[in-house]
Amino acid sequence: MSEARASESGFPIKGVYTAADLPPELDSRLGEPGRYPYARGVYPTMYTSRPWTMRQYAGFGTATESNARYHQLLKAGTMGLSVAFDLPTQMGYDSDDAIAHGEVGKVGVAIDSIEDMRLLFDGIPLDKVSTSMTINAPGSVLLLLYQLVAEENGLSGSALNGTIQNDILKEYIARGTYIFPPKPSLRLVADTFAYCRKEVPKWNTISISGYHMAEAGATPAQEIAFTLANGVEYVRAALAAGLAVDDFAPRLSFFFVARTTLLEEVAKFRAARRIWARLLRDDFGAKDPKSMMLRFHTQTAGVQLTAQQPEVNLVRVAIQGLAAVLGGTQSLHTNSFDEAIALPTEKAARLALRTQQVLAYETDLTATVDPFAGSYVVEAMTAEIEAAVNDLMDRVFDHGSAVDAIEAGFQKREIEQSAYRFAQQIDAGERVVVGLNRFQIDTEEPYEPLRVDPTIEATQAERLARLRAERDGDAVARALAELRAAAEGDENVLYPMKEALRARATVGEVCGTLRQVWGTYRPSDRF
């Protein structure tokens, strides 16, 4: 028999699995769908009563352009919006800041103030659409802008449903769009938990993300281990701020990748649910079953898309979406086939959505709950990944906490080593990437990507100048002073932050006020 192939997490994949490979006490490991330990899914009926939420991640250029794309996606049948912000917004800078030059509207939409947020959601019923916002360091700022726009449309916070990513720890590990040092960043996360419990009760206050670590090169086991370790850190921060676990844990959510290695991905999702349920029940004393449910959004693997023969990405995305659905995701974004080249065109975004609709409505995936339950190979892989994740989490906590491990560079170093091994395997031809290192073609077909208007930066700067000239400058100054006082003390900063934004303070001014108090994180800092 040929040598066993290794999984991405490092354990061997056997050529044949039998009942002897099943983990002991399988019935108790599985449980029932919608019941502890949630291996079979967090809801009893899963997709048999309704499919997962179909989201499409979109945002580019100005708020007006992105609004037009959102209307197109809603017309095409998407169930939820997922907002991409440009880098200046993600870093808490206004579009006319010198540091923002050349980046305005490039990888997402530019949002500088409540006026941009009004345009972004113009004509969209915010009480009927679930909105996810991929924003971290200034996550609370964008949430408050969203709430203010909803209030202008007569909607209370209790009518809103959605998610802010708000996961700052993974930024220090893999992505880099941090602003403040970890301690005040964790305070801001805890303040957001408390604020939303009272003011926006159906909002998911954090989406603890493994996706970006996976994109940086993390294996499936690393993705889950480091994400859940960060989740533990957020739970500890909220408890230290005086919140009870069952008051905030039901609104925690997660964000994972789905790769083309379908069997391992399905096992990964099942293992993650089991581990999180045990942690919340046994380590933190959660009593509410909703506190123990690992609810997650999935995005297909952008890092696996190729610029070579980009149409092949349609096949990859379909397989990755299938893995997410078989793994029990609560919502899904399928990447457009052209994203390795540029921002997706309207047609490519529509095809990505159609991929989900085919899975939901033309297959029998939604006819039964957890079709892989009891599978020799999937149950064996679930046990393998669970063991690997538990070992990695122990290594994280050997440093004291996830933050201590971040400071020591542990997670980043482990991910970089995995990424290097993966790249070596591709270069050596040991890992096949169709169109890249095997099955190439001599000439690529021409492709016309979506191009962002280069005048956006000037347009945003003009809008900001007009905003500052028309608003009540004294009212803005008073509101920012109150925000500064809250940041220097221990009151919840979201309340004065909301009033500053209502007075038409900009995202950059709000984040700049917090920078003055809390400082700016540098990778060489100790915390």
C-alpha cells in the first residue's frame, strides 16, 4: 500500500477506515443535534427548516457605489450583507489623512462619518437584513454609526441583527489592523459586550476569527486552537469587567475558513463545537445552553484562489462551500472566482451567490441534519483534530494566556512555520495546485477586472471639508472631550462615543481621541 497522505493538520489519512477507527463512547461524543456537546450542530433541525444565511462580502470605493452593489446582491437573493471597509477606515483614519493616501476605497468602502453610513445603507431595510461588518479596532465606532442610521429611520437597537468582527487579538497574530495596545483594546471589547446587551440585544458583539490566521498559513488545527484560545481571553476580559458569563456568551460568534480539503474541514468544525461547549460549561460555569453553542460564519478560502485559470476557482469555491455546509455553518460567504485578480465584478459576485443557492436548493444537503454523523473517516478525523487542538491550546496557556503567548510570538511563529512548509510543498510539486504547478496552459485568456475610480480620495476629502464646515464645531469638541474623559476613567466609552458620532465627529477624530489616551500599539511594544 502506498504511503499514507498527511492531512493539513499533520496527522496521516488512512487509505481505509473501519469501525475500529471510531473514537470510544461515540454516542456521547456525538449527542443529539442542538444539544451538548453540539458536535452535530447547534440547532436541532439545522437546515431542514431553513438554510444557512447567505452573505456576500462586498464594499469598494464610495458608500454610494457599495450601496448599489448591496442592492444588486439583495435583488439576486442574498440574505445578509457583509461589509468590507478600506484600510484607512480599518485603521481609524479619515480619508483626508496623509497616511491614507493611495488606499482610500481600494480594498473596501471608505466610511468617514455618519453621512457616509447613511449613503451606504440608503434604501436598505435594516430591520429585515442581517449585516456583518468586518471591522476590528474601530468596530464599536462603525456599530454606533450603523445604530444611529437605524434610529434616523425610526428603528430601535432591538430591531437590529448582525455582527461586528471586533476581534483584536487575531490582528496582533496575523493581520495587523490594530490601533491600540491590547489592554485598552480588550476593555473596548468588554464595553461593547455590555453596551450591546442593553442597547442592541440581538447583535453579535464579536466574531472571533480564525479565517485570517488560516489565510496567513495556519493549519486547520492551528486555526481552531488559536481562535478558541482568543475566545477564552475575551471571556476572561468580560468576566473581569463584571459581566456574568451567561449575559454575554450567547452573543459570541466565530469566523472560520473552508478549504478544499473537505473531509478535514468538516471534522474541524465538529471538533471546534465540542471543545467550545466543554470550555464554557466546565471552565466558565455557563448554564445557558446558548452560551455553549459555537455559532460561526464561514468564508471560502481566498488564499486558495489562483490568478491562473481563474474560472477553476468556481470549482474550488463550490467544494469549499460544500465543506462549510456539511460542517454546520450558520452563515456563508462564497468568494468570487476573480478575487485573486481584483475586486469582484457584478457577474462574478452573482455567480458566487448562485453557488450557495445551488447547494441549498438543488441538492439534498438540507434534507437531513449532519449527514456525516458516524462516518468512520470523519469521526476519526474529528477525534484527531480535537486532540491536536487541545494540545496546541495547552501550549498557548503554558505562556499564561493567549495575550502572553502573543507577546512571546508563539502563535505567529507557529503559523509562519506552517506557511513555509506549505509553500515548500507547492514549490516541490508535492502539493498540487491546479493551474499553478500542474495542468498549466500556455496562454491565459484576457480578463477585464473591476477598477476603482482613482478620484475617490479627492471626493472623500471634499466631503470631509464640507462636513467640518457645516457641523457645530463646538458641539463636536465637547463630545470628544467627554469621550476622552470616559477613556481616561472607567465608564463605558460607547455612550459618549455615540454622542460624538451623532454630532458628526469623524471616525478619525473618534479614534484619534482614543489614541491620545490609550496610545498606539507597535509590534515591539510589551504589554
